[in-house]
Amino acid sequence: MNLSINCVSKSYNKGKKKALDSFCAEFTPGVYGVLGPNGAGKSTLMNIITDNLKPDAGEVTYNGKSIAQLGKEYRDILGYMPQQQGIYDDFTGVRFLWYMAALKDLKKDVARVRIENLLNTVNLMQDANKKLGAYSGGMKQRILIAQALLNDPKILIMDEPTAGLDPKERIRIRNFISTIALNKIVIIATHVVPDIEFIAKEIILIKEGKIIVQDEPVNILENVKDKVHEIYVSKDEVDNIQKKYKVSNIASEKDGVCIRIVAENKPQGFEVKTVKPSLEDVYLYMFGDESVNF
Amino acid sequence: MKLVAYEYIKIFSKKLVLVIVPLLILANVFLYYQQQVRDNEYIVKNNPRYYELENIYRSIPVDKALNEISNQIDTLKDFHIIITANAANNPGFQAILEEKKKNRPGLMEKFMDSSYVNDEEALLRDLFLYEELYTQLIPLTNYKDYINSMQNRADEMLSVSIFNEKGAFSYRNIIKTPKDFEHLKNITLKVGLDKGIVSATQFSVTDILVVIVIFLLCIYLFLQEKESGLLKLIRTNKKGRVDVAVAKLIALISLTIVLAVVFYGSIIIIANYLYGFGDLSRYIQSMTAFRHSNVLLTVGEYLSLFLVGKVTVCVLSALIFSVFFVLINNAGKIYLCITALLGYSYISYVFVHPLSHLNLAKYINIIYFFNTYSLLGQYKNINFFGYPVHNLWLVMACISVLFIILPVLSVTIYVKNNSSVLKTVSFGIWSKLKLKVIKPGRSIQLINHEFFKVLFTGKVYIIILLALLIGYNNTYLKELRFNQEDAFYNSYLNVLSGELNEEKVNFIVNEKNRFAYLPTEFANIRKDYSEGKITLHEYNEKKAEVEAFALKEEAFQKVLTQYEYLLKVKESKGLEVGFVNRISSDYLFNNHSRDIINGMIYIILLILSICVIFTNDYKNGMISILRCTKNGRFKLFACKQIVAYIIAFILMVIIYTPQYVNLIKNYNVENWGVPIQSIMIFQNVDIPVSVFGFIILCNVLQLLGALILANCILFLSVVTKKHSLSIMVASMFFVCPILIQSAGINFLRRYSFNNIYLMFTEFSISTSIWETVLYYMVLVVLGICFFVLCWNKYNHNLLTFGVRKR
């Protein structure tokens, strides 16, 4: 099973804004995390893979065949969970899943079994007959995950799957994804680095429509091995440090402040300790010079 | 002020506004121009010549001018006879001409010396213009007498006991009326062409177009932020409540004023261009249309006040709409409520009797307020709790109060957040009931879910209920009563209906002969009595019998006319025609206003039902999930289309069934198997079909038109993606034309979807079936095109809106 993004490009605003620029990637069964700042092209990529958007150039193929030509066949093995959004407030949870089952062309008995299993999996059995309008944000996320899994898809696209979930649910969903991903291609776009840090087979870092890095987490971390340091300073020096370095964490301690920074070279003039990098440090290292858009 | 500026930006940044408003302004001007050129072509084309003639008689005393013009008309008519007699080799005309020459010596010489000898066109033109000038002068002649006689008429009425009841409205009204006209006794009236002023100030199409524009402005000012979820964000800011609400109202009012001035002003300008307004300093009472006005205004003042009045009413409408938009969240519900308000206003205005104790409902409503001509140009006292109050002052007082209440109400609701205003227990109960009674659908049939979405998520069940209510209201539950003439006619048709055979012909001939013999019969009975051949009792009996028979004469004349028509058709077309009860056929086939109203109701309900089918999925972003599924493309699209068609069919059945129920229940529908050409209005129909077959054909065509209409509405909803906008645009394309047609602009019928509701009119007017065939061919092609375009848009419009770039 193989999903290929072959030099896909997509522009908006009559070519003025390039969302994806000759994007190439190969996906095989496993979990893939897509990380990038706002405007990097993640949503565009998701929409192209789900055939909601046609690329300006290049194509997406599944097992060597273009997904545009496969059409129904491709959508039959696709599951999509977009970022939290509006759903039918008047639908109950169970009606919504039956509706999605009808859209996914499931047989009635198959649908019945799967809906029941999925409601249990996402812990919504008790709220199944409540209207979606009354669901909390987290519950809406869970029902969206459930609908994405209804047709037991071979390709699962998830956009911020754990947004709005509490830590316990996050862990649950994360573990659930890693169990089902054995024979699926799961592509997760997220800002929550811990969601993919431990379960992803490969991480794709994307910036301005281009892949910066696509590699296993351990290799990516290796690239920033000696670039993450902790320094101990007084409270007065914190501002100065923030102006000079990329700061990934500030922790108050008994006799000062411990600042975790990402820098090419070890900072001079401080009590410094080089530490093991995390994926967040990598994110900061790669995208830390992006101005924050408020 | 900054906030107001931003509200203007919100409006003017919308391409739809920048396209629709100029289009509507152009349409407004075009429709007025077309109507005037069609109805008054002669005057428009010969305007300079009219004013030339008017100038001649302006300074002459009115009576003398009338006399001279009358003589001139007679002379021109005689000249026309001369020309016609010379051109046509007709002994009749020659005889008339000889008579004329005898009575008017010198006529021929006068004609030969005139400029009309070789110019018949100029003769006809001048004849028409002189007659028009004569009509314009008439109001000037006896105006003083009319005013002076008011007191006498009042005294006469008060001499009748029913009007002399002190303390009653009628008494007070009679006393008041002469006093209200006292100041007009000595005014000087001058001649002037009234066509421009009257037509410009009575052109009701502009009202419809302005209301549409106001609705559009309200959508962008109030509804868009609700639908996009921005309202919560705006309300959390320091200036996000009262300041924003006030800014929106200021923007709405100012834009309404400007647009009203442009819309109505452009009509006045065009009217001046086409007709001219003449001397603006003359009093409006110089024109027949304003004879009964007691407001002393010059023409110039009237036009200015007219414009001010219209602007005021438009602003009032905008304020009323703003209350609805602020109070209600759902575009469909707003549309329904505003339609209900306008519908109630229209019904009250049209159907409440002016002297009824409910006349306040007739005159204190928005539809009446729009009739600025009536407010300024007609004298009317409204029964205000027994006291006669001049309509103008009452309306002004009412509007002044509303101008204070409505903005305060709008701002208050906006600030308080309408969800707390609208919360009702009943909604909660209904939701619980639905959950218990309607099992959450465990179905894998896509169409079941799509129906559920439309009916409940889209609240279309309310529309269906409303349609049922309207249908019920249109059904005559009580027995229909006929007047004497119609009752006699019905009794004749009970005997005669069906194919014309020898027996029926003999019956008609015998009846005809008996009517012809009636005077002789009367005379014979009198003679027999006077000769003592019959007793008084017998005389009275026979006389009563003959008199009773004589009462049927008018009804029989109708039968005879029908019979002669049937003979003509039988002879010319060789069809086996027969009698069809004209009262029944007129009820069904010759009821243009009912067809227009039904069409209007149908299209409004259809738009409200269908616009929600696609827009719901776009609104909540579900479209991206749906389209990723196996059946989420063509199958889902086809299901939605089928749902739309079924709704179109159901609404059609509900709205149009009552007229057939009424027909079968109350009218004679026997023997409608005869050819449709048996009915006079369908004499030109050139298809061999029975009356029943014709009804079925028209209904099938109507249904086909409705399905094509559904296609078009779906396409618009897929293009606009927003519920409120799709309703707006669909209304503009499909409701506006029928509203304009109801205002009297009939030429739109074949250039819009109006014709599908007016199939009976279409067949009665068109001279060939091919005209109807062509119309439907165009519709079918349109339908197919819109289906394809809609599919392409749905399938290929791949989230160009709403992609969150991350």
C-alpha cells in the first residue's frame, strides 16, 4: 500500500500565494506527523490528499494510480477528520454516524456493528442519542474521529485530532491511533508535538509549501543533538536572553530561572548544560524565526 | 464615525451589492420607460406638439378654450371622414360625407386649405392631442362648483337620519369635509399635462425594487456576522454593543435615503424627459387625478413632498426590517416573517373596506404608507375611534412614533443578544417530543438522511406546515352562493352541457323563440284578461309565470353568445365542441390574479425550502467531509436534487389542489370531455385536446417548469454557499419578476419563469402552440445547463473559500 505525493504545487490568489511548492512525499503504512507553522501549507496538503482540492501541478497516486481517476474507489478507503468545525446541530450522535455510514456505502448490518464499536471506542455511547448541538468541543472531536473510522479506511487523514481533548483523552486517542495504524497510512497534521512525537514513524516538517525535513523522529532529533542547552540566570536577565536566543522553555527555580534555549553554539558567560533535544526544540529550531501572527 | 465607515466598507466590499444595486436601478428605469412608451406612445412621441397646442390655449379663459378645442376636434373628425371616404370606396362613408357637407358648408374648402390634405398622420396626431388637451382642461372648468357644492351635499346627507347621528364617525366626517376644502375655494387652476406626474408617482415597481435593496443591505449589516460566527467576537469588545448597533442603523438609514432618492428620483427625471411636467407653480388640483385632494400644493411642491414621503417610508421599512434581522437568527425565518408582515399589510389594504371599523388596519400599514400618491393626492379621513382624522396627519404621527420606537428596539435587542429574547419553553418541549417520537434514523439510505436534514435541520417542515395552512385557507368550506343570473345560467348549462347535438340546438332555438315571443305573450295574457277569457287569478298566475321566465333573459343571452361561438368553431375547425359552464371555466381558467398570487406564494415557499439543501453543508463546513466519502459526490448530489424535486412537487400539490377542490365542490364540471376550444378564451388553441386533457397538460407543464426552477435555485445556492444570500439572489431572479408582473408589467411573462404559473393565460393569449413549445424548450435547455453547472460547481469548486491556510 503506497500513497505518493508527486511534485504537487498549489497557488492561490492567481499565483501570488504559493501554498505548496513541488511537494513530494511517499507514505506507507504507519503514522506520519505533519508539522509546520501557520500558512505552511498543511491544510492545502490535507485537502489535496482528500481530493477536495485539485493541485495546479503534480498528482497524488495511490498504489500507482491517480486518486482523481480512482474517484469512488479511492474515497472508499479514505477516512478524513478535519479540524473541529460545525456539524449538524439537529442530528443526534448516532444519526450522524448512520448518515456517514450511508455516505460511505456500508451495509446495514456492518454499519450497525461498527457504529456501536466506535461509539464505545470514542467513549460516546452514553451520549449517542443526544443532539450534536449539545456536545462539548471534545465530544464533537470524538464523534468526528468515529465517523472517520467508520469505513475502516486504509488512509486516515486527521487534522488536529486531539484539539479540545483533555490529557487523559489525548493519551487514549494517541494510543488508539498507534494501534490502528499498523495496516493504515495515518497522516496527522498537528501543532501538538507530543501527539506525534512518540507514535509517528516519520515526521514531515513543512514551511512555505516546501518540505524542510522528512525523516524518522530519532534522526531529526539527532540533527539538533548539540543545539539544545539549559542555562541558569537571574530573573533580570530573562528578557535579555529572550532577545538573543530562541527560548523553548522558562522554568522558575529556587534561586533563579532555568531557560531552555535552542542555539547553534553553546552560549558563553552562563552556567550552561547541553540537554537531550525534544521535537518541540526541533520545531523551534526550524521555525523559531517565524514572526508570530496575532 | 469610524464604526459607521466600517459598516459602509462591509456593504461596498461585497461584489453582489455593486452588481445588484446598479442592475436594479437600471431595471427600474427601463421598466418605467418601457411601460410609458407602450401605454402612451403617442404622447411621448409627440410631446413637443402637445405643448405647442397647450401654449395656444394657456392664456385663454378655460370655457372659451374648451369650446374652441371642442370645435377643433369636430373639425378634425370631419376631416378624417373626408380622408376615409376618399380612400375607401364605401357608399356608407360617402353618405356620411354628403351629410357633413350639407350641415357644414365650407368644410371641403377648409380641408383643402389645411395642412392635413396630404398628411393623415398629422391629422390623427392632432386629433389625439386635442382630445388629450380637452381631457386636461376638464378638471379646470367646474372645480369651483365642485368645492362650493360640498356644503350642499353635506347638508343633504345630514338630512338622512342614518347620517345624522351625533357622535358617530359618519356625522363628524360629513361636518368636517366641507371645512377641509374651504381654503381651496378661490384657487386658480392652470392647464398642464398630468401624465408624467401621475405615472411617475404611481409606479409601484420602484417600491418593490427598493424593498429588495433594503433587504440586501440588512443581510450584510446584520445577518452575515451572525452566520459567520463573528457576532460573538464583536460583542466582546468595548464598543461592540451599543456603538456597533447605532453605527449599523446609521449606515442602513443613510444608504436607504441615498438609494431611495436615486430610485424614485430617476423615475421623476425620466417622466420629465418623456412628458414634461409643465408649469410647476400650478396647483395639483388642476389635474383630474388630484381633484379630490385638499392639500394645497403646487406641482413642484408635490413632487418634492412625494420624494420626501417615499424616502421616509423607505427608511421606516429599513427600520422594521432591522428589528427582524436583529431579533431572528435564521435567514429563512426572517424572510418568512417579513413576507408575513407584508402579506398581512397587503391583504388588509386591499380587502378591508374603507368604512369598516377595521379601517385602521387598512391605513396604518406599510403597504399603504408606500402609496404616497394616495396620501397627498386623495382626501380621506380615517375612523380613529369615531373621530375623522385626515389620513396624512395620522400616518405622519404614526411614522414619527415608529421612528423613535424602532431604532430603540433594534439597539436594545442587539445589545441584549436576541437569544435571551427569543428563548421559549416550547422549543425545548418540541425537541424532546421529536426525540421520543421520531426514532433517530437507523437507515443507510442516503435520501432518508437528506430528507431529515432538509425537513428538520433546515426547518423546512415549517414551510410545509405554512403551505398546508395557506392551502386550507384557500379552500371554500362553505357552500358557494350564486346570484340570480348565474343561478339561471347554471340551470341552462345543466341541460346543455356536453357535446352540441340536435336536441340541444332545438332547445336553444325554442328558448330563443320564446324570448322573442315574450312581449306578444304578455300582450295576449292582458288581452285575454281584459276580454274576460281568464280570471284575475289565472291572469296573475300566467303573468307571474311569464315574468319569471323573463328574468332568465340575461342568462339566456350568455347561453346564446356561447352557442353562436360554438357554431362558429364547429364550422371553421370541424370540432365536435360542446357547452362548458362558463362560470366554472372562468373560475379555473380566467382567474389571472389568483394564478399570480398562487405563483408568488409557491415560489417564495420553494426558495425557502430549497435554498437550505446545499447551504447547510457549506455553512457548517461538513462539505469537506461529505465529499471525501464514497457516495459523497454524484450520488449525494443526485439525492439532494431528488429531495428538491420532491419538495417542489409536494408544494405544488398543496398550493394548487384547493382550486380544483373548490371547482369540483362548488361548480358544474360535467362533460368536460369536450374539446378545449369549446371555451371562448381558448379558441386559438390548436391542439386537439379535451378540457380535462388540457388541465392535465397545463399541470404537467407547470410541474416541469417547477422542477427546472428547482434546478436553478439549487445552482444559485451552490454558487453563493450562504443561506441568506441564496435566498436573496433567488428572490431577485424568481420572485421579483412575478411581483413586477402583479404590478401590471405583463410583458415579463414570457421572459421569466412567470409563465409557468400562468399557463392558462399563456394558452388563452398565444396564437400558436409553437410559442409555448419554444418557451418550454428554452426552459428545458436552461434546466439542463443549470443542472450541469450545478454539478460542476459542486464537484469542482474545491474549497476555494474557507481553506484555513496553516
